[in-house]
Amino acid sequence: MSKKILLPRLAFAGIGKNSRTYLPYLAACIFSVFAYFVFDSILYNNIMDRLPQAGYAFMLMRIGFVLLTIIFFLFLIYTNSFLVKRRGRELGLYSLLGMEKRQIGMMMALESLYIYVVVLIAGVTIGLVFSKLFFLLLLNLAGLPVDAEFSIEPVAIVESAVFWGIISLVNLITNLVQVGRSNPVEMMRKSNKADRVTERKGRWLLALLGLICLGTGYYLSITVKLDGMMFLKFFAAILLVIAGTYFIFNWGSVVLLKLLKGRKRFFYRKENFITISGMYSRMKKNANSLVNICIFSTMVIITLLCTVAVYAGTAGMMEMDFPHDLEVHLPLSDASGFADREAMLRLAEAQAVTLNSILSYRYMQIGMEQQEN
């Protein structure tokens, strides 16, 4: 059988034989493309210009969209590394049976192509089915008429294809580099080998960098003010906290536990010896998994809390923007005084309306033009 026929069959068979591993990965990829497409479609819809406080709403949606893209990118890169590690024995066996690394690479490229097509079609199709539902839910939560027109933007499909294409390309390049650097025995051992934090010389600096990033991120989130830079500072704070968490889990925890191991009087107590040794070994092996779980679960909690807080605070925002039940704007023909207060009271009495408080004031709108600085 020629290589042109054999390699596509092996690629397809490899996905089928590892269905237990591939199905969760495909489900995660399809959900990521689906969520990306729905977000992108809503952002490109004209209704975003008509939302209350449209500028703030669009900015918040855009920040959430960027953060979602970053989270999906990191998550899918991590799940792909887990997938390749589970297939190490199979790839090593192919190499022992005589397949060259170039042929294994071509087979993996075909697998990536199959997965790319399946995930893109499934994610966009599900997005087309449910995007209008999420759009109507958004309008309902915002208190807007639900008869607004929702249109499918082709640019959202193109950007979803590019988004998933970039992730697929990065995963493929990573897989090819791993296969190219490993011999058959190493590939077969990878399936039972856990991720391990490298004992690099600069781990103290990396741990310190993690503390600085984490502290700076929390400082920005606490001290941020309601100004034009609010959204950028909020975005920077989130990125710094993510980076700080990654550094602290991977190197900060190892540095702390190694420091405790160095204190002999503390470490060689029976209640501390097993605990610290076990944690030191586990953090070196599973730090990457733990940091991803921590970041993703925290993002879910933050998203839920922010959504509930914003929705529960709608009445308060309405009260802040519209503190009075009724506003009457009358142009003054002269500078003699305010509008006829008695006429307003008579109108309220005729309509059986009780006026609890009346605030009357003059205001003037002035237009200005900036010249130089």
C-alpha cells in the first residue's frame, strides 16, 4: 500500500483507536469554537450600539472576549500536551516498526487537519443554532425589546476559523518538535511520565517575579478608579494575577517547600517529614495541572460573581442615572426665573400624583473647541 493511502488511514485510525482520549478533547475544542463564535457574532451585531451605556457595554464585552480567547488558547494548548503524552506509546511503537519521524509528522499533520475540519464545522454549526438564543437572552437581561433583528456576520465565521487554525497550528508544531527530539523509548515512556517542574537556577527569581506580579495585580484591582483607564487597568490586573499564579505554583511552591526541607529541626519532625516530602514531590510533578485548574476555576467563579453583581445592581445603576421619576426641561424665554411652580403643582393634583420632592435649577450647555494643547 502506498504512503499516500496508508498515512491518511493511519491518521484516521489513530483518532478512532484513541477515542476515549480524543472525545473529551474534541468536546473541549468544539465548545471553545462555539463560545468564540457566539461572542464574536454578538460583538459584530448592530444592537451593541443601542445598548444602554453602549460604550461601556462594548468595552466590557471586548475585554471579556479577549480574556476568553486567552483562556481557551492556554487551555487547549495544555489539553493537547496531555493528549500527546497519552499517545506516546503508540507513536513510539510506530517508530520501532520502521516509520520515519517525517512520516509520523505527516500522519500527525493529517490528524490535525481532520480535527480542525470536524471541530470548526461542529462549533460554528452549534453556534449558528444557539447564537440567536443567547442574543435574545442578552436583550432580555438588558431590558431591551426582543424583536431586534439578529444577523449572522460572515466575519465571525472567518475569525473563528482563524482562531481555531492558530491553536491547531501551535499544537501541531509543538507535537512535531516533541516527536523530533524524542527517541522511540522516550516516546513510549511519556505516556506514564508526569509533568515535572524543572530545577532551574533562577527559580528564586521566578518565585519572586510571581509574588511581584500577583501583588501588582491585586494592587491595581483595589486602587483602580472610575476613569478612562479603568478597563485597561482591569485587564492588566487580570493578566498579572494569571502570570503570578503560574509562577507561584510552578516555582514559588517548590522554593518554599525546599526552604522548609533545608530547616532540619523543622523538617525531621515526624509530623512534618512525610507531609513536606509528599507535597514537594507532588508540586514538582503536578504544578502545571494544578495551576490550570486554579486559574480556570477562579475565572468561572469571577464570571459568575460579576454577572450576578451586575444584574443585581441594575436597579442601583438605574437610580444613579435617573434619580427622579419625572424631569421637565423648559427653555427660558428670559432670565426672570424658573418655570411656573404653581402650574406644576396644579398639574400633579389633577393627575392625582403626590410630589414628594421638587428640585428646580437652571443649566446651560456650552460647547468648547480645543486649540493646540
